[in-house]
Amino acid sequence: MIGGPEEPRTLNGWRFSVAPMMDWTDRHCRAFHRTLSARARLYTEMVTTGAVLHGPRERLLGFSAVEHPVAVQLGGSAPAELAQAARIAAEFGYDEVNLNVGCPSDRVQEGRFGACLMREPALVGDCVAAMKAAVAVPVTVKCRIGVDDQDPETALDTLADAVVAAGVDGLIVHARKAWLQGLSPKENRDVPPLDYGRATRLKQRLPRLPIAVNGGLRDLDAVQARLAEVDGVMVGRAAYSEPALLLGVDPDVFGVPAPAADAFAAIEAFEPYVAGILAQGERLHAVTRHMLGLFNGRPGARAYRRHLSTHGMRPDAGLATLREAVALVSRAAPEARAA
């Protein structure tokens, strides 16, 4: 349950996290991000309960020990299946199990999970209760402020009350509505207006519930503004497309030194992981596709991206290819970039 009578409960490392993103936050992406921040909480891509229960578990759930703290995000709406999938994920060693109540895609809606569950708060509560009974690690929910014509004040309060009653350990609020008909998943990340204030009001109403906010956060100044009002932030596309942002997370958000002095040092530290992946027979591009934005703003960044995008695809591409790309980047201070 949420905290004791005097103090709110907090989740270790939850102050800053990188959002779960389909086709992006795979195990290689997460290992790379960990090189840039030792404290940020990392999330898997959403994995459905059906895939966990019946699919290739090691491929779907396997991860490197360097990724901790790392959470798995599950998609589903059957409490018993979610409990079983959560138990399996916990056995793999994940630090948290998160339930997706925010994805608006047609495929997800057809499976009766994701954002459409905003309309079924009692079911979400049942799902959380089942997962809590199955695992000892924290169970959290990532949701929207509402869907379609729902009133965000009522919709979010009702969902939050249901999951709090079920013992949820934290709520991540994507601070915009989802439109389930008429907008694509991509448009649902931009078109509905952001309402950070709605998450703030929820925190004020439920001060003992750890609440993080997600959506539209593009730099650490925006992160700090939100941290003045809620317990945590979750950054998605900015962390992926501008990964050097993560180098500032440990000093600016957690008050500890970054694990690498700069982006060049981070790549050097990441080389043993890359070498291990190559030794397992995977191609360089499987890893370096997540690294293309690392030097954005520096002279030579375009040449670096081009080299990795072309030569990194070759079957014989290796660490030398990565080093050749890095050598194209100037070590001068990066150019100022607009927020």
C-alpha cells in the first residue's frame, strides 16, 4: 500500500525515467542509456501478456545486468494473465512491473488494453491487485489523463482511486488525453494538448501516491520545472533522439556525477558491451541505431550519423566502424541548440 500515515512512499530511482517506446527501448538501447546515466530508471518496450506466456521469453524479457534499475511494461487486461506474466518478469529480475493504460493504437484497443482501459478503472484496479499479490517488486501504472470525451478531472481521479485501493506503488501520468478514433498513435503524442496541471492537482489530492509526469519534456529545464510539482518525470523521444541529454541527469536530477565525462567517454565505456553483442553474432547496426543522435550539435555529427547508417549495416561492421564514425566528430564544445 502507499506509504505510512506520516510520509509518502517513494520509489528508488523513480525521479527520472526513460519512457517505454515500441521499437526503440530494446535491450541494446537500454544498455546504451545506462552508460549515460547510472540513476535513470529504464523501461522495456511494452510486452503483451500473451507474448510473455506463450512466446520466446528470453528474447522478449532477457536483459543485461548493467541495465538496473529496469522495469518491464506489460500490456493486458486479464488479471490472472497479468499476475502470471508479472511473476515471470520478476523471476527474470526486473525491478518493477508497469501496466500500460496509455497506448492508443488500434491493435492495442482490439486486445482490450492500453488507453481504452481508462474507461474501465475497476478492471485496472483488479489487474493491479492481482499483480501485487503475485510479486514483491513495485507495481506501477502508466496512464493518460483521459480518453475521447472523458472529463480529465473525473477520469484520472477515478482511475487513481481504483489503483490506490489495489495497492499500486506509483502512477505515471502522460499528461494529455488519447483520442482512440481519428488520430494515429503518432498524432496522439502531439495533437491533444498537454495538461501538466492535471497531474499536479492529482498529486495535491493524493500526496502519499508517488506520481511521475510524462509528455513533451524536451530538456532538463523542463524536467526541473515538473519536479517542483510531482515526484518524478518520464522522458521519451527527447532521451532517444538526443541521448546526450542523459549525461546531465545524474548531476542535475540526482546530485551525483555522471558515469561518463562526455559523449566520447561514454562510447569508450560502451565498447565492451558492443564487442559482446558482436561476438554473439548480432550486427553492429542493432546497437548503433540507438546512438545516431548522440553527437547532435557538434561539428561532424552528420558525418557520424551517415557513417553508422551506411557502413554500420554491413555484415562485417565492427568496433572499427564505430570508432571511424566517432573520429569524424569534433571534440570542440557542441553548438547551442534551441530548446
